Amino acid sequence: MDSKRAGEVIPKEILQILEKDARTTSKQIAAMTGLPVPEVTRLIKQAEEKRLIVKYKTVVNWDKVGEDQVWALIEVRITPQRDVGFDAIAERIYRFPQARTVYLVSGTYDLLVMVVGKTMHEVADFVSLKLAPLEGVQGTVSHFMLKRYKEDGEILAGEEEARRQPVVL
């Protein structure tokens, strides 16, 4: 099935290839899909303009770099606001630079916020001084991540066998 948005169809296959490896070139994608290179380039540009492709991302294993980071998942219970529901409070939260990811979820809490800081104290200060006092926030529960094993489909723990890029001539 193709992804549509205001007009032309962007092949789902192109989006899946780039989601798996954002460094895949238009030439490589053309070889994989059978589309001409200029068409692939045009479709990718169009997908970026329509925000089907929002960002190209690199997953870094900061533990191996030796850079200390503290990651925490914060459960946030909030009171929805009239006419805007959860969106207004979620926007206030996702505007904080410490909030790396914000999801509306079902269950015993409403928002799941992933926070990254340099120390546990920095993360705790963000939660207690910025997040918890927000109007509409009923409560928070913090879960500090002890070890990341896998992120965005990539295994971070242990040694993984080297993967090779396909050779396209």
C-alpha cells in the first residue's frame, strides 16, 4: 500500500528503505525498486516537503562513546482541557528540550515522556521544577533506564555481526 497525502502517491517501499537506512542513496533505491533515479530523487524531495519524511536520524551507542547520559521514562497523568483534550499540555511538554519523545498512551497514565539529561539530578530537577508543576499535570512517575539493549530496531548491547551495504553499479 502506498502513502498518500494531498496528491501524488509516494511508494511505501521508498519510505521503508529510508527508514531502515537513511544513508541509502537515490541510485541504490532506484536499483532496489526499479524506478528511475530522477523519479526516486523527486519522490524523496516531495516526501520531505509533505513531512512524510520528518528527519534523518543516526542512532548512537553513547555507552561505547563514553559519554554519560541519563535516560528516563516519565509517566504523566494529566487532566484533558476543554476543546483541545491532551494536545495543549502535550505541546507544552514537547517544547522542553529535555523531552526527547512524547507519546499519548492508553492505560493508567496519559503521556509517556522520554527525558535525557547529563545526571539523575538534572533529570529529577526537570521533572520536579518544570514538568510536575505544569497546570493540568496530576502526577508523574519516573523510571530511570539502567541499560539500553535495542533502540529503533538496532541492537546496542553486545557485539553484532557487521552488515554490508548492497553494491550497486
